[in-house]
Amino acid sequence: MKMVKPQSKQRTERGASVIMLLTLLGLLVLPILAMFAFEVSRTVLASQMLKNSTDAAALAAVATLASADIKDPVAAHANAKKVALNLYKQNTVLGQLLTDSSIVTSKGGSPSALQSELFFEFLDPVTKQPLPEGDANGRVVRLTAAYGMVPAFGKFLGLNKQVITAASHGAVPQLDVVVCFDVSGSIDDETKITLVKRQWDDTLQKIVYKTPTNTSTNHGTIRDIARPPATGTSFNAAFPMALSSVGRGMEFSEEVADDANAKGMRSNNVFPEQGQAPGNFYGAPTFDGSHTGSFTDLVVNLDGNDTFGGFTTKSGFSFPDIATMVEASRGNLETEALRTSSKADTVTVAAKSGYQAEYFKEAMLHLQPIQDAKDAVGIFCQIINNNADAHFGLVAFDHMVGTSATSGENRRTLDDNTPYGATVSIPVPLITLDKADNATKYNDVLNAMPPLVAKGSTNIGLAVKTAVDQLKANGRINAVKAVILFTDGQPTAGGPLDNDVWANARKAAVEAQKAGVAVYTIGLATNSALIPNQTAILNDTNSNPTSGGIAAISGQGATFHQVTDSKKLREAFQKVARHLVQLVQEQYNDPPPPAP
């Protein structure tokens, strides 16, 4: 008879078998589950570390775009990628340096184990769409990184290299920037000029060009000739010349004519200037410089030297001597007939249509320090425009500001105190800020710069107030707002906030502070005597509204940059660009990293 185990004993044995099986399973499966869980957490950590590395590289790229002194967007984009790659290589993923990283030309690559690939895109900040590399509107950097991760327990789990990815965007904030550009009379005081007495010599039977007899020099910079106070002189090298302000006892012949109640050669009411000879060839006194101390002409030394030594333009117009510049500026070298009529036929160059326009074009390029300042503003705008979502405005100012892009002030062609002569409109443009998408006004600002010339006094308060009003009325809601104030002096004109010229400027800075607008100040002090007062009104260290500097009073992190050499203005504007570009991470709905 077969023996039957009691049920209790059967259950015990079955339980022991289950326990043994579970134990065996635990010994085999739990380590696998633990390794799998470890790999999952390790992948998540690696993905986060890759994301952090990508974020840093994207920000480095956009920081390079924003602050580099590069005008060419193709070069700017290439440089941004290079800087980003170098920074990316300094990061690690799970302790592995990313030194084996390279830039690829398409997204979705498959890097080798422990290597990484970077794919760059440059997006339009408005449409958020990718643009061809080198497109000036590509101001947002999108960086996608892929990394070949090696699982720690891959050989136990049957896992090979795993590619993880991360995407990041780097972008500067929207920038609304208004440049206040000083065009007061002193802004061309470093221009190299020559003063001339153009006369007819009866003995020699030709025109001669002499130096005024009561001055030790008739050539060099306006500052050296006029020897003005620290605030400079309103005597200018281009129209309106304000020649009555030259000082030192020197007079322009037209002033002598006016004192004598006569009409001068250049009055345009009796004689046109063009084609007229010096002396009494046309039956009337022409005050051709015979008066002691008077001179007839001012010419800009086109070679940039204190003493003119000759110059040939890129267009082939030759200016071998002072005589050629004088007669070209008067329009006497346009035709042989004009040359003969004006008695300028002794000039050695042949008459050629366009001489007068060529002289004035070249003269404008040699006005200093205003030309260096124009160049610096142009480069500043180019850098910001290439690499940021920026909108621009411009307030050109002396004692006044303009009302439109074409506004100007009528001045007599020769001197603002001369009651005759043709009137011309001297440009004082106001380029208004525009909040509409893509209405950057970038080209408007650049196109407004070349015609600017020196004239008048310096109303800093009016300029800053006008710029702040523009930002308040036309600034974009989310934009960083700033004023860039450039001046080569200190306040010399007041109103509308206060008749005291310094109080007027400081009250404008207070308005900026209340509006949340930073006023960055750049002061050019080519005369060391100007430095104390300029520093006092422009500084970024004293925020007292009644005794401080404009930058400090406005707050918002605004800075003051003082320059004693106009050639260094470019660097000063570049520093301001760096300050303006406060980097932010913008959300562009990055796709989440793939599930491990």
C-alpha cells in the first residue's frame, strides 16, 4: 500500500521550492534590474550633463556674436561656432571630457563611442526659422549635440553604444537703442586745414596764395590755429564754417566787406564765386585778402598732414598743392573756360568736370574727430544689427535736435553771421524708433551719418530727453532699452528741463532712470583740460541727481567710457555693445531628449 505524504508536508516542500526558485531568480534578475535601473539613471544624468554643456556652448556662441568686432556676418557666424566648440570641449559627460567633438553639417548624426557631434543653426529672431549660415538676420543660435554614450554594464545587458542628444538655444534679448550723436562746433577741431589769402599779383601777373600776416601759423589743426578754450571752437572746416569765430585777430575777407558795407567776392548777390578772379577785374572791390590779417579761403588738408604735401584721390583727381585745392573748392577747375575766367589757369592740373565735388567729398572724410566718431557708430550698429534683435534710433544734436530724418537748419554758406550768401540746410536728423517687426531703422541710421557736420553749441539734456521720449513712446514691450550718448564736450546749452545747462542734462538722466532706460556715455576729450568737467557730467560713479554723472544717475548698469584719442572710439563703442548684450535663454519649444 502506497504511503501518502501529509498535505502539510507537501505544502512545506512546495514552499521551499518556490522560495528556492525565487531566490535563484532574485540572484539572477535583481542584479539585472539593478543594472538596468542604474543605466536609466545614468542616461538621465548624462542627458542632463550634455544639455548643460550644450546650453553653455550656445550661450558662448551668441555672446561671441554680440560682442565680437566683426562686421561680416559670415565671419561672425564662423567665429561663434569656433568659440562654442572650444568651450563645449572643456565640459564633461559622466566624467568623460568632450575633447573628441566636431561640427557637422547635418542633424541626426551617429557619433562614435565617447565622441560628440555639434550641429549649428542660425534662426531669424522673429520667425524662429533657420536661415542660411552667414545671413545677417540669423541672430539666434540653435545647437543640437549628439554624444556616443557607452553603457556601464552594456556587455551584461546586451546594450551597445547609445546616442543621446540635447538641443539648446542662445539669443540676446530684444534691444531698442537710440544713439545721441554730438555735432556741435567743436567736433571737427582736430581737422588739419590751411588758411589762405588768395590775391592777384600785378607784378607776377598771376594769382598768389599767401599766409595771413598776423598769425604764426596758417596750417595744422583747427585747435592749434584757433587756440580755443577747453570746450572748443565753433569755427569749422566745412559749411557752415562760422569763420567769424576763428579768433586770434584773424578775419575772413567777407567780414571785412560787410564791415565796409560792400559786397564780397563770394556774396552770390553781386558776383558768383565760380569763375571770378581776385582783385578788381570786374569793376568792384572784392576784398581779396589785401586787408591786414584777413584771409579768403580755408581748405582741408586732404593728405591728413599738418602741412599739405599733395594728394590724389581714388577717382584719379590730383591735388598736388594748396592752389589746386583752393580753385577746386571754388569750382574753377570744372572747365577750361572757368579756369581762364578765374585767372586760375596758372594751376598746373588740367580742368576736369567733378573737381569741386571731389574736393568736398574728400574734405568730409578728413573732418576729425567727427569722422572717427561716425565710423565708430557705424561699426557699433553693424555689430549689434548682425547679432541681436535690435531696433535703432538716432538723435543728432548741437543746441537743437531735429524733427525728422530730413530735418536741418538753414545757415549761410560761409558764415552764420554773414547777412548774405546762399542758404543751405545743414542736416540735423532725427531717426525715430519703430516698434513694428523688422522695422530696425538700421539702414536709416547708417545713411544719416555721412552728411553730418559740425555746428552750434551742445545741449546734452535735450538730446537725452528726446531719446528717452522715443524709447517710451516707440520701444518694444520686452526690449532692453538704452541710450548711447556720444559727445566731445560738456553741456553748453540748456532747456527744456532747466535753463542751467548742467542741471538740464542731469534732469534728463533722472527721466531716463524713471523710465528704466540706461544712458551709456562716451566722452571724447582730445583736450586734457576738458577731462575734469566731462567726467563730472558723464560719469557712472556718482548717482546724485544734482551733482552726479548722467550714466550713474540713469542707473540700470549704464557705464561711462572716456577716450582721449578718437582712434580709440571704436573700442569704446564695442565695450558698450558688450554691456548691452545681456544674454538670455529663450524658449523655442525644444524637443525633449529621447527616452532611454
